[in-house]
Amino acid sequence: MNFFVMCILKETKTIISDKIIKVLLANSFQLHNVFNAATNEQFESYGIQMFLRKPSKKWVYVEKGLKGDIKMLFELKFTHIKFVLKATESSDQELQGPNTFDLLMRNSQHVCLLEQKKEDTCQNLLYNDIIKLLQSKEIR
């Protein structure tokens, strides 16, 4: 059993600041178990990069990422774990909602007729007749 300092960042923003986690060698074999336990599995749709370091050393990128074996932490005596979330297209879309520019472009292609006016003048009566004529021709 070892204790590690862990943090999670999304791009450059810190999602979970430094916190100490306890990792048992017998409990989990892959690093994704540590990540899921620390985050309650709420960041599954992200691409995740993983970095490890020893005290007063530089961060080391883990090529296998979450698929790496947890024994590496114990054997190489790392003490710090950093996860960096890289948003995928699907997770970006979920967070941001619909793209406003695309929505404006789609709506600009629809022709919408104006509402009819109250028929209290001859001008409004003619206006309404023109709109009815356009609607009958199925112009929208």
C-alpha cells in the first residue's frame, strides 16, 4: 500500500486539486481503476493523458496512460499522479450545447412569412391578402 498525491486538470484548468489517495496493489491492476475511484467515473468521455513524478523531479508522461499497470507506481517509486483531460468532440458538444453559428446559418435559409395584421384599414387588408396568396403557393 502506498499513498500518492493526485490532481486532475482539463486542458489548463484544474478540476480536482491536489489530494492524497491510498492505492493498494492487490485492489486494482490497471491505473484506470485509480482514476475511476478518484473521480467517481464522471470523466469517461474524455481522452486522458497521465503523468507521474517523484519529489522535486519533472513530470514523466505515461505512454500507456490508464491502461498501464499499477505496479509501475510502486516499483519506480513515483509519489505524484497528474491526469490531464483532453476533450473529445462528443464531450465538447455535450458541454457547450448546439453550435450557435451553425444554428443561425440553418435558420437563415428558412423563409418565414410575416404575421397577418389586424384588418382595420385597406392597406392591412391588402397586406393580409398578399400573405395568404404566398401561403397558398407554399412559400414559407
